Amino acid sequence: MSLSVFATIHPKPECLIEARDAILGILSETRAEAGCQHFTLHRNVDSDTLHLTEIWDDRAAFDAHHAQAYTRAVFERYEHLLAAPVELTFMHPLA
């Protein structure tokens, strides 16, 4: 069963562009990963919050993504760019 992930990212106000660009910089590599079905970045229209919608073949594919050097590099950058930790919601599609 596929795994859907909804990530909420809260950049510090002065770090919005850099936080956004960190993700944009790994889009093509992430989308090319085995097991990645969908990976799209969104910006909340009412705030500077970023959201990722992701669909992976399974949890192993998601975990493999987070083991990639480029993904780890984004999270290292985020230590200085975010006002709060990334919130991840894991879901399985029902229909």
C-alpha cells in the first residue's frame, strides 16, 4: 500500500526564501528516486508556511529518501532556518 506524507515546514520569516530554495534544489533528484510517486512543494496562501505533499510506494521508499545525502543536507540547513521542527503526517489512501 502506498504511503502519503503531508509535511508542514515553518521557516523563520527572514528564512522563507532560503527554506523554499532548499527543497526546490532537490525536487528533480527526489522525483527520480525509486519509490517516489509524487513530491510537490506548496506555500500556504495565508502564511509563510510551506507544505510538501508526497506519495511513496511504501515506508521503505520514504526512509530511503531521508537517507539520501541531499535530503540530509536540507535537514541540516533547516536547523538554522526553521522556527519549529518539520511536522510529518503519514497517511494511507482510502479511496
